[in-house]
Amino acid sequence: MIKLAIVSPCYNEEEVLEQSAARLTSLFDELVGKEKISADSFVLFVNDGSKDRTWNIIKKLHKENPYVKGMNLARNVGHQSAIMAGMMTAKDWSDAVVTIDADLQDDLNAIEEMIDAYTAGYDVVYGVKVSRQADPLLKRLSATAFYKLQRRMGVESIYNHADFRFLSRRVLEQLSHYQERNLYLRGIIPLLGFPSTTVDDVIRERTAGSSKYTLRKMLGLALDGITSFSVKPIYGIVYLGIIFVFISILIGFYVLYSLIAGTAEHGWASLMLSVWFVGGVVLMSIGAVGLYIGKIYKEVKHRPLYNVEEVLCDEDKQSH
């Protein structure tokens, strides 16, 4: 039997948290009964700077439920950093960690399959979405485009996998050496190279509340994933520059021909169109390069990913 920690980041989840805790408690009881996990396994709810009653509910659950531990971050640091904070805390108290969002839209039944895969010798088990019917249409379309774009950009990631995964303790120890500020776990974990496999993850509808992953956040995550693991956008700018040089040469030949043939006309519209078009491409190119420079700027500061304000944990269960 393994001591399992389930790490669940929470941001304004007061409407769903108690239901989620009840479902996870039922899961733990079932897995303990099957002797898949030890009785001192736990769920660690990570409060990512919520503005509602999320932290108060976590404290209440900790007092009432022996499976529940809590972690309160001093401010909102974002989904990926909140997961990292929870994993780095839980790794010293457990044999393995499963990360799952607090809304529990992911398939809880897949966790037992993950444990079985670990017993079979896999250190990393990814939950791969086999159906997104429970997600809104816009989210389904944007997610599909996101994964395809990552693949085209050369980012090594698992298709249709979000952040529902199982990691053994030795994987977590290696992950702790990655000190990136521009954190994109979906790209980092495949780079670790440990034996891995996948299980099916059937998404269910939220029982309450609404998704906190807005379109703006999804676009930000996509940019982080691409610019943190691929330099293809930079090469794209170089190729775009070569194309424009080639086009300018063709235009030069056309202008010379027009002058010789006497058909050249002075045109304000064509001139302004060219200036605006080329100016837009230049600004776009500078912006792409600026993204990379901005990431370098963040990395060299070596600021901590998160600051922990409070941890709720029974002292007699902290040792491992």
C-alpha cells in the first residue's frame, strides 16, 4: 500500500468545495478498503489567494475530516504555481501525488487505475480526456486548437492532457530541481523521462459554481507553453523577414519595369498600405521577441514561485 496525497488547487471554490471533499473522502475509504492506499493518505487543498470563503471552508474540513489538510498561499499565484506549491509540500509526506482540480470534473475512478499503473512500474500516469462533451463548445474548440498548435510548435506534451496526473515520489524529487518561473507543468513533466502511461479521463459537468479558467487565462497558458518550450516563433519571424525581402525585390523589379514602360503613377494609397502592413509585421515581430526577453527577465530574478502563509497538517502525520 502507498501513502497517497491528492493535491487540489482552489480559487474561489466555496460553492463546490464541501461536495468535492465528500467525494474524495468516499474515494479514500474505498481505496483503503481495497488496500490500495494506506489509511494516512490525504487530500491537500491549496488555497490560491481566494477572495471568498474557500480558506475558511478548508479549515473547517480539516477539523472535521482526518483526510483533509490545507495550505494557504499568501496571494494568488496562478493555477500552475499553486499545483507546484502543493506537490512540493506533499512530496515529503507521501509516496505519490495525484493532482486534480477542486471542481472534480476529472474522473475519480481513474485514480485507482493510476495506482495500478504505478504498481505495474510506471512513475507518471497521465489522465487523458477521451470526451469533452461536458465542456462548453468554446472551451472544446479552444482546447483542440491549443494542443494542435503546441504540436506544430514542437512542444513535447501529452495530447488532451491537462493537469490530472499521478507522480511518484522520485519524480517529484526530480521536479523539485526545476526552478523555472514561467511554469508550464504539462511541458516540464514529459521532459523528466520517467516511465509513463495514460488512463482514460471522462470529464463530467461541474456540480456547482463555474470554471475559473477564463479564455484570457487559457490564452496566457498557451503562450507560456509555447514560448517556454519552443523557439519556432523566433524562426518564424526570420522566415517572415526573408519572405518580405524577396517580395520587396519583386516589387523593385516591377517599379523599374513601370518606369521604363512609362506606366508608373504616384499613388498615396499603395504607399500608405505598404507602410502600415510592413509596420504591423515589424511590431508583431518585436512583440514576439519581447515575449522571450520578458521571460528571461523573470527567470534571472529568481523570485520564489509562491509564499506560504499557513499549512494545516497534523504533526504526527508529517514524518515519512
